[in-house]
Amino acid sequence: MKVRYSLAYNRRNKKLTPTSKVPVHLEIYFDRSTRRWADTRVELEPQYWDDKANNVSKKHPNFAGLYQHLKKRQDDLEAYELTLLSQGKELTPDLLTAYFTGNKDNFLTFAYNMIDEELLRKKIDKKSHVKYKSNLELLKKAVGQEVLFSQVNEELVKKIGSVTNQRTCYDK
């Protein structure tokens, strides 16, 4: 299911004085119970917001620049979502949080990259490289999805151990 996006002006309904500015947020709508808001770093006075178009008013002196900035913010997020969809994954609130914090790589991607880097630096031999990669493949099969760093915990390790029932390189 594709996520929906819209702009939200004064989403917390603050009472305004005529000269005050309020932020414009990008609303990310997953389903009826799950929504997130992304800061667009744009603040506007009430007279520069068009409620009908749900966008910056054409009366604003920098209308073109603000419109382009807001559109780019939304387009970047949609491009990330489409990348995930092309990989057979869906955008989730956890992945969205990772996207905004700059941690777009999941644990598996990081682990694959580190193993390859260790081999290139000759810190591990080819046999260890193959063993570590096969363990990551077992992890990938057991979990069947992206694993964020925040999701790696004892419970996940136990789940993987019970699903795979195979010996890893860490077993003696």
C-alpha cells in the first residue's frame, strides 16, 4: 500500500497574532491510526497560505522558491518509498524515522559492507568471509525483512536461533 502525503499548515491549531508565523509540515499518512509529520523548515504568515490549494499562496514574494522547496521535500520522500517498493519492501514508520535521521542503511547492508571491507583490508581471510556471509544469509532468511539497528536485540537473536537451528561461526 502506497503512503499518502499532504502539506499541513498550523497542524496544532495555534492561535495566531496577525504577524506571527507558523510551520508547514509534510504529513505522511500510513493508515487511519498511523501518521507522521516531517518538518519542511518553512514558516509562513497566515496571509501567505492558500487553504483551497493547500499550498503556499501565489501572493508570497518567494512563492516559486518555497513551492519548489516543499515539492522537492515531498518528491525526495516519494522517491525513497518507490525505491523500497522496487525492492519488495514497504515504507514503515521505523524506516521513515531512519530516513530522516540519515540512517537509511539497515543492519544487514551495514554488515555486508563491513565484511567486504574487512576482506579488502586483509583483516579476515576468504574462508571467514564466506562463513560470515553465509551467517548473514541465514539471518536474512530468518527475518525476511530489513533490520534496523534499533531492532537488533536479544529477542531478535533468540528468534533467529529458533528459526534457523543451524550452527553459526560463533558456535564452538
